[in-house]
Amino acid sequence: MQLARVIGDVVATVKDQHLSGIKLMVLQPLTSDGSATGRTLVAVDAVGAGVGETVFFVRGKEASFPFHPTEVPADAGIVGIVDHWDVEPERPAKGPEPRTGNREPKAMRQEPKA
Amino acid sequence: MQLARVIGDVVATVKDQHLSGIKLMVLQPLTSDGSATGRTLVAVDAVGAGVGETVFFVRGKEASFPFHPTEVPADAGIVGIVDHWDVEPERPAKGPEPRTGNREPKAMRQEPKA
Amino acid sequence: MQLARVIGDVVATVKDQHLSGIKLMVLQPLTSDGSATGRTLVAVDAVGAGVGETVFFVRGKEASFPFHPTEVPADAGIVGIVDHWDVEPERPAKGPEPRTGNREPKAMRQEPKA
Amino acid sequence: MQLARVIGDVVATVKDQHLSGIKLMVLQPLTSDGSATGRTLVAVDAVGAGVGETVFFVRGKEASFPFHPTEVPADAGIVGIVDHWDVEPERPAKGPEPRTGNREPKAMRQEPKA
Amino acid sequence: MQLARVIGDVVATVKDQHLSGIKLMVLQPLTSDGSATGRTLVAVDAVGAGVGETVFFVRGKEASFPFHPTEVPADAGIVGIVDHWDVEPERPAKGPEPRTGNREPKAMRQEPKA
């Protein structure tokens, strides 16, 4: 999924019948520091999000899950409204590093931080 | 989904039989401010869109939903003709910001604008 | 789908059994003005395309539809050989423009050209 | 799948009901030399990963497999915690090279290294 | 599918149970002239490929087909080991060109080379 801000909506009279009554919102994807990234897109809305809200959305067939059993022809859907999110400040990786070169037996488990 | 302008069509005599009688349109994806973005693509048309029209299309298996039960081998399909769309002018985010660093208990809900 | 030129083929003796007897072609995707764009890829061929031909191909699970009921593990497949395609010369958009800022009732439908 | 570092989490009260009780983590994809690459994303967690850990995640509908039969509307999911990984140092390719130009019968199999 | 070189492997003790006993390889995608392109990724291996070999892999749910009926949560899988591949030298397109502007009846089929 990706974080996004709802920045608008789309009105379409002529459309696939399974989209009838479903809100079509324009989303601006966000990075984890809250800035805009990448292309805007149109998503169906399963949670009642409004313009200006921060949400997370899902891509692919999964976007139509909340509307089952209706087979909604959608490839992006808002599935949650974000209360807040937390990210760790940039820091050196504590997880495992790749080992290169001599391919000895793999024994040493590098303990990633819990 | 993405906004796009229909800019042409494709004629193919030799093709998968399940594509017979289905219109193949050339689309130019659009950003939310109406300018062209990214690669053109070929999409099946489920709503009778013509060259010059602004539409929204869906990517993936969902593109074949409007043709069920025929299993159309398509990965992009026009599912609506756009009447108009509205986007908010660029402005500072009103939604939640990420919190970094000290990971205290999460209590404060930042109210995104409705 | 995308337009592409068939530029080669791949020979693989050791492969998933469901790929046996299926031609593997190397494709160069094309823009709508016929020039090469993006990465080459390997696609299964359902229509008997040869090297040098212009085709359109489908991405995703749909690539295996023409081989049903065999579950071919493919994510790209040639589904048509292009006779020709037509694109409109670049011109100002005639479709609807986004409306920004003041969100009044949506009434005016801008007629896109047929 | 891709390698990633878990860099945070997301809290959402209003969300699709099938996401209830599922942890939503913020991931930073990694290259095979352990450096950050590409956009952060939000993934469901099926293996109990914590912030700071190195994991690999899956994109697409497959992200919901670990939660079957619940139809979780997710397009990215952590499916493993990485103990370590090994990569060969950069070196000239030992596998087959493409052959260009004169298309003679294909006989010579170039033996890629085992 | 895409061509790739196997450049390493990943070890993960904690992982989705359906990945147990399945090899996880690190792949470097290749262009059709054999040079590295794009991000490395982690793929399941259905054909017994080793480090250093040139393979082609499939993205998406199709990656789990070779492991049916097990529902392997994978989005990339090696499905063949490449013996060799052939590509035509760069040359002017012989396939059809797009026709722009005046949209007359489509009659003339441009014969692409066989």
C-alpha cells in the first residue's frame, strides 16, 4: 500500500455499470516523510475519505475486495484513513549486510534489532 | 485508475480470438492537471469512447471484467468517460505528519480535514 | 497492452514444464510514434509472430489466457499482430480540464469530441 | 520479492474491516548491497517483524495469502525476516551472451557456471 | 518475463510457512544485450538455477504456479535457465508506422517482415 493525500474527485456519467454509486477520488501519493511523490491517480473509496485527508490505498485487484461480491473494475482503492504514522530517523542499517565474494558455509546469523 | 486522453486506435487482423470485435484504443495518460504523462498504451474499450475524449482506465486483469464471462487477454481497459474532475489547489498538507525519533505511546490523533 | 517490435527469441532447455513448446520472443516496447521505449522483455507468443513484426502484448496473468487450461507461468504475452495504428497529431486537449479551487456544484458537462 | 528495512508503522482507526488487527509497517526497499532504493511503502506483516529489521516482502494479491481465508485488501506484505544474504562480487557475465545478426541454426549451448 | 543473472541467495529462518524449503535467489535483471538493468530482486526458484546462471523469471502471482497447489506468497520466480538468445541488430523498423492526421478509411495493410 502507499500513503496518499486525497486532492480531488472525478465525475463520470458514462462508465462501467459496476462503478455506479462508487466515489472516484484523485490521490497524490506521499513518501514516508509526507511529501508528494509520483503520479496522481484515481481510486475508488471504500472508507468514506474526503478531500484533504491522508489515507493509504491498495493497488491491483485487491482494490475491489471491499465491494465484493460486486466485481468492480478498479485497480486502486482507498482502504484506510491515516491517524498518524511513525518513522525512525535515518540511521545506519542495523540489519544484516550482504556478504560478498568467498562463499563459505553460512553459519553466522546477524541479529537484526527487535 | 488513471486519467487519459484517447489519441488513436489500433487495427489487428491476427489476434487472440477473445479480442474479436473489441475496440483497441491508444491512450495518453494524464496528470491531474490535464497534461500528458508517461507512456502511451493500448486499451480495450468497454464504454464506447472516441478519439479525443478524456477517460479513465483500469490496469490489470480488472480490464477484462466488463467483458465477463469472456476471458479477454487485456491488461488495460477504458471504464469511464470523464465529465469533469476537481482538484484542490496546491497547499500545505493538513493531514497528519509522520513523527520521527522518540517512539512514545501513540495517543494524539491529528484530525485531518473532512 | 503495449505496442512492441519482436527483436529476437530465447532458447531454454531447462524450464517449467508448462512452458514446453511455447515460443519465447524478445520484445522491444514502442511508443505510439513507433520509437523504442523502455526495457526489452521476454513474452510468450499466442499468435505466431515472427522477428521484425510489430505486435501488441499484454502483461500479467492475462498473458496465459490464450493457453488455458494450461497454467503457463508467464507475465507477458503477444496477443495480436498490428496491421496499422492511427494517432491524432498533437493538439490542445478538447476534453474536460480540471477545475481547481472553489468547489461549486458540478453542472457543466464539457462535450469531448466524438 | 524485494529486500527492505522496516522503518516505521502506520495507525489507522478507520479502515477496511478485513485489515483489523493486522500490523501496517512502513518499508524502505533495499538494493542487494543493502542501500535504500525507491519509494517507501506500507505493508501488512505476516511474520512479526519489528522496526529496524531487514525483511523481504511480496507485492500483489500474494500479500494476502498468509491471511487466508480472510480477503485482506493488501498489495504488499512482509513474508520473511532475513538472517543474511550473499551476493557475488561484480564480475563479467559467465552466462550466455546474445547473438546478433546472422541467424544460423542454434546449436552451441554456452554452459553457464553452476 | 525478463532475462536475469542469478547473483546470490537469501537465508531466512522466520518466514511464511509456505516458503519452507523453497530457494530464494537474488536476481539482477538484464537487457537484451546482456547488461544489467534496474533493481535486483528476490525470486523463488522452480528450476534449480545456481549463482552465475542466466535465467528468465516471471513476475506476479504466476511465480507461484510451479508450486501448485501450495499457495506460495511470491511475486517473482525463476521459470527457465537460458541456453542462449538471439536478437536482431538495431535497424530501421520494418513494421507498420503510425498514421497521423487525416483519418481516412483503413485499407492498406503494411506487410511486416516475417
